[in-house]
Amino acid sequence: MGSALMFFATINAGDPLADLRESRAENREQLMQARIENMNLDLPWYQRYLTWLAGASKCLVLACDLGQASNGANINSMLVNAAGASLRLVSISVVLAIVIGIALGVLTAIRQYSGFDYTVTFAAFLFFSLPVFWAAVLLKDFGAIRFNNWIADPALSTTAMAVIALVFALLVASVLGGDIRRQAVTFLVTAAVVFGVVFAFDSVGWWRKPALGLPLIILGGLLALGFFLTMTVGLSQRKITIAGLVTVAVGIVAYFVTAPIMVDPANWWVILALIAVTVVVSGAIGWFLGGFERKTAAYVTIGTGLGFAFLVFMDRLLRNWGAFLEIKPRPISTIGSGIPEFEGTFWAEIFDWGVQLILPTIVLTVISIAGYSRYTRASMLETINQDYIRTARSKGLSDRVVYTKHALRNALIPITTIVAFDFAALLGGAVITESIFGWKGLGAMFRDGLNKVDPGPVMGYYLVAGGAAVLMNMLADIAYAFLDPRIRR
């Protein structure tokens, strides 16, 4: 019923032959006849719809036949290309929004009515109320045009360094919390460290020739180990901690062993193979050194190994930033999703593919984070006031165990429902974002179909958006069973 209404509304939005009727071309009649045949304009509207429905129903056996667009282009091919661009953008936005939004929601629930809670709440309401088109235009100006001007000869003033240091210091102090004295010490130490790091980066021209270097990679690997220990068994489990440290040590050796391969891996299969090796080796270290909790140890070492591998990957990627700037001096384009027929090394192709994702991804992510953080905060507050949470605390369980193993898992159940609906909603928001950033995705195809009164592209968009909503709801149902064993039974 919904598809019929969409089809009927589209074909009655205007005259699909209007531009040709006003044309003075000598072959105007032939062009009009070709368009009539492409769009089946000589058939009644219901017959045109049934023809489309019959072709779309073949998608159930993976043999879609969505017909032709007004210009004769095959809609199947158009849809594959457009869906690839849009789903790439929306999927990354959803993942980032989920991770950041849930993390902020949990922290604000734990620190209810703190300065951090008020700050995140204010920012959430601000971002939630931002018009997509306005935020996108601002990002184009500051994140693309002005950034491209700055990166040609990058330099930061002392004032800019101080502002960056103060912002990071406020963020860290508010997240770590504590009494006034502790927050003041955290603020001062963070501000001094960040100012020193930014000053050092600016002095060596890091902005055009960046790199992490082995010391920062090791530090990041240790931080990853600390994070996974904190989220699982705490820092007191000696054998698991040793297994994690051994994983970091093996990662240091692997950094030098894989250096020749990482110069130019040639394709993603090499990277995927290295990831598989990382998982196997890290898991084996945890399994054999973890003692009685070898399964938990394997989770910790795999997480640590993947974190270390990610930092190695980012180090090699950053080292190729300067080479990419030589190919494209103004790296971030305001129009399009990449350079047509771009040729370069593996790392340069990643930059060409990735830098165009930054701005539209930020637009969609920031708006979604607001909703996730609010819903997570409300769900966590409701959960931590339940009787079983008070019982867990009365048994002497630490706050880490109570929040991560008991409260968070149950609080995620309503969030899972929101994610399913939000994915389809982001596809709708991407129509505006893609229009502003010139992406040739589903949004552009949908808009062109409406402008040309062509139901084919519009129904293709409708089919993908509807299919994505159904798929995400199915995944949400599966996630319910994972989060709550009672649903499985």
C-alpha cells in the first residue's frame, strides 16, 4: 500500500515531458517517444505500478528488475552505485554515533547532576536542534574551505594553542570528575601536557608530515590494555595483566617485522590477513597465559592486539599524508565523494576515499549522538535504581562490575530499538547532506527522480530505505536475545 501511494504521488508531481515540450531540438519528437517508452508513459498508472512491483518482487530471489530511468539508464546499476555511497556514509555515522552517544550517556548517568552532565545535556539539546543544512554549510566553510587554506602553510598561534589546551583540559577534568582540588589538578596537568604536545607538533611541521611513532603506539597499546582490563576483570588480575603486556611486546616486534609490508600493502586483502593473524596470535597469548580465566584473558588480549594494530595502521597512514597533499594540495573537496579516476598508492587511495567522508559524517553523527546520549542516560538512570542493582551493590561488587556487567547490558535493550529506527531515518537525512556536499548517493538519485517526475529512481530509494529498516529491525530482535537471555527462552 505504501509503495503504491509513493508511486502515485511521484507520477502526479509534474509533467515528465515538460523539458522536451519546450525544447527546439530537431529530434524533439524522437526524444519524447524514447522517454515515453523508457518510462511506460503510454500505460495507465496502475499498470505502470504493477510492472514495477513485478520487477521489484524479483528481488526476493536476488534478480531485481527495476526498469529504466527517464534517460534510459538501468536503475539496477544506478541503485548499486548510489547505495554504495550512501550506505558507506550512513553506516559509519551510525557506528560512531552509537559508540560516542552510549559512552556519553553512561558517563552522564553515573555522574548525574555534575558539571559534566550539565555540559553534555546542553550540547545534546543544541546538536539535536541543529538544522542539517545549516550545520553542513558551516562545516563546508570551516572544515573544507578554511582548512584547505590553512593546510597550505599550517601554523598555530600561541592563542590557538592555548584555546586547544583549555578545551581538552576542561573535557578531561569534567570526565574524570572528583572534588574541586582533584579537578583543578587534572585541569592544570592536562592543559600543560596538551599545550606542550601541540607546540611540539607545530614546531616540527607535524601538520603536513604527521606520524605517531613507536613511543605513542606503545602508550596507546597500554591504554587499550588498561581499558579492556577495566571493562572486564579490573587491574588486579595478575595473569591477565601479564598476558596483555606480552601482547603489547609482541606488537612491538610485529611493528618492525611488518614494516616492509606496510609500505604499500597493494590491497585490503593484505590488511585483512594481518588483522586475522593479530586476532589469532593475541587470542592464543591470552588463552595460554590467562590461567583459570583464559576466556576473559583472550578477550582482553584480542582487544589489546587490535588496538595496537589499529595504531600501527594509523601511523603508516599518517606518514603518507604529505604524499597525498602533493597529489591534491587542497585535500578536502566541498563537492563529490572523491577524485574521479584517482590513481595513487594504497594509502593515497584511502585518503581520497576517507577525507571526503569526514564532513558529511560529522554532520550526521553529531545530530544522532544527541539522541543516543539522552536515551542512554535515561535508560541507565532507570536501570541503576532497580532492586537487583542495589542487591549487587550490597554483595560488595565494585561500581565497575555493577555498571558494566549488570546495568549497561539491560540499559541497552531500549537503545537497540532506537538504533533500528535511526538507521532508516539517517538515510532520509542523508538526502539533504548529500545534496549540500554533492554526493552521488541515494539522496541525489531520489532528488533527481522527483525533479524529473521519474518514479523509477524514487521507488529504488524507497526500496533500499524500506529494506534497510526491515533488516535493522531483524538485527534488533537478534540483539534482544543476546542482551537478555530471558528473551531467548
